[in-house]
Amino acid sequence: MAYASQKDQIPVFFEDTSIAFASKSDSQLRKTYWLFSLMNQARVVNLGTFFIKIALKLHLPIKNLIRVTIFEQFCGGETISDCQHTISTLANSGVGTILDYSVEGEDDEKSFDATADEILRTIQKASESKDIPFSVFKVTGIASTELLEKVQHKNELSESETAAFARVKERLEKLCSLSHKLNVRIFVDAEESWVQGIIDDLAYEMMEKYNKERAIVYNTYQFYRHETLAALKSAYLTARQKGYVLGGKLVRGAYMEKERIRAREQEYFNPIHTSKEATDKDYNASIDFCLENVEHISICLGTHNEYSSQYCTCKMKKLGLKNDDNRIWFAQLLGMSDNISYNLAKVGYNVAKYVPYGPIDAVMPYLIRRAEENTSIAGQSSREYLLVKSEMQRRGLSSL
């Protein structure tokens, strides 16, 4: 934590809102201000999401309202081609795009095949554009959660389940083999602890096969779990022994409440750190470990945390690593933490935005979670609101 008091050593600061919102017109900035001012009020968010769920269930005509508000803020479009404007706008500021097909709730073989096919299209798109540095997918998008849980806990599978798991591995192989063939890096997103073990196993199997020369497949490490730092170090040792490069996306985590509730209900030890400070400590320690072993680890910091982002830039400077070292990336969600993304990109760091896309109906669970999480994370929506408000004031704009 020493860097916070050594300002002369910090390569980048995140207070410059003129850089953060340079791509937004005055009218776009006002719209963003209005949206975050609403999201800053928990009661409004709760009431709004309640009525949106009802309206969609009753097929009421609210899609256009959703499209021009929360969907426009956090999503790139309904299709890959719809996302091109967002891809180009981000690229103009030196920020890459990670196309994230965010359809949720599908749970049958036909849907799994369709999702895998869509992810293949994102890989193909990334191979054709220097502005798309990564692809990404969730294993639960191509596999049943129930099946993954049975495999993780080594429960006996029926004949049909055995066949289904074989199809999961076939889909995974298609994604990773195409990524390797087209030289596109791909993230395997993290999920809940009761399926994360088998996801880890599948990711490492793909790494061993496709990460011989460089990191193509990246596993995701959630540092709000107390065993993750040790797991990362163990994965590094295994990769060294087997002769492949470890790819790691470093995040704090997204399933805290679900994890705690399930651990309490099923009476097992809660895998989540007991404090945010412990999570932060492990996260920053992982930055140290990865950068000190960057010859054999490639990383992406998936974080909205300003301190950790600064901590990484300071550590890079201390180790003599260039800002644009292609083994080190930063990533944030579209519509969030623009002060981090654009200020990092301005001074030459590798930065990308997760750009969710998909049909409005299908991505609503993602959008609702985005709104609810922002409200529940202490200071998160307030921070976004205050940043936009600061830029409004700098430009001399009223909120009307």
C-alpha cells in the first residue's frame, strides 16, 4: 500500500473527467447523468426493475424505452454488427472491445449449441479487427449448471449425462481451437464455487493444449475467495512444469451474496473472505506475483478499483515494464469506470471494455443485475454519478 503516498511515482491518475468523457457530446453526457442519478437511488432501482420484469412478462411495449436508456448505457447492441459503432468509438480513444454475448437463462442442448456458435462468431470477428483484443464466454452458456455440479462433485453420471458432458467438451474444444488457429485470446469467465472447480479443470486442460507459445486461453480468478491466491500460485507452478503460459483474468468476484447464502443453508465453510480488506490484499498480492513472473504469466485486470489499477501501473514502472506490454491488460465494463479506462489508455496502457450484447429480452437479467449490483455496492453508482456531475460542471452544463 506504499504507492498511495508516493505521488511522484504514480504513472496515471483517474480524476481527469475531460479525458474520461471526451467521447460524449453534451446531450449524451446529460443523458448519462440522468441515468446514474436514478441508479443512485436504491428505491427507484428496486421499483424500476420490479415493473420492468412485470412489463416484459406481460409483453408491454417498453423495449424502446429500455433500448434508449439502460441498454444503450451498458450494451453495444443486439447483434455483433450492431456493436460496430461502439467498437469504433472506443477504438478512437485507444480502448479495445471484448464482445460479451450476454444471453442468460437458456438451459437446453439447442441453446448451448446456439451460444457456442455465437461465441465462434465473436472469435472470428476478433480475428478480423485489431480493436477486439479478446473473446469471452461462460461455461454455463454452453453447459448445464446441474451437470457441471455433478461432475465437480464426482457424482455418477447417467448415460445421457455422460454424452451431454462429452458435448460440453466438444463445444469448449471448438472455441479454444478456433481461438488458437486465429490467434485470438479468450477468457473463460468465473462462476459460482459449486461449479468453478470443474471450470478450472476444463480451462487448464485447454491451456495445456493451446498455450504452449503464448497465452490464448485465460482462466478467471476471483479474489474474494480466500483460497484463490494460493490456487493462482499453484496453477503457475503446474503451468511451468507442463510447459505452457498461464493466462489469468484477475477479478474480485460477482457472486458474494449467493455464495454466503448457499454456504449458510447447506452448512459448509463460506469460501468468501470475511472482509473487503482481505480481498483487496489478496488481489494486490496477485498483481505482484503475476508481474514478477510475467515471462510465464499473461494477465488482464478486470477491475473497477482505482487503487488496484494504480498499484499495477506503479509495479510495472518499478519492474521496468512498458505501459503497452501486451502481456498486461486492464478491463472494465462498458458504461462504467470510464475515468479508469480512458485515463489508462491516454498514457498508453492496454485497456479494453467488456461490451455485452444480445436481444433485449435475453440480456435483461444482465441489465437488472447491473443496476442492482451498482446500487448494492457501497459508493459504486454514487461514484459514477459524481464523476459525470463533475464533468457536467466542468463543461458548464445544467442537468436540464
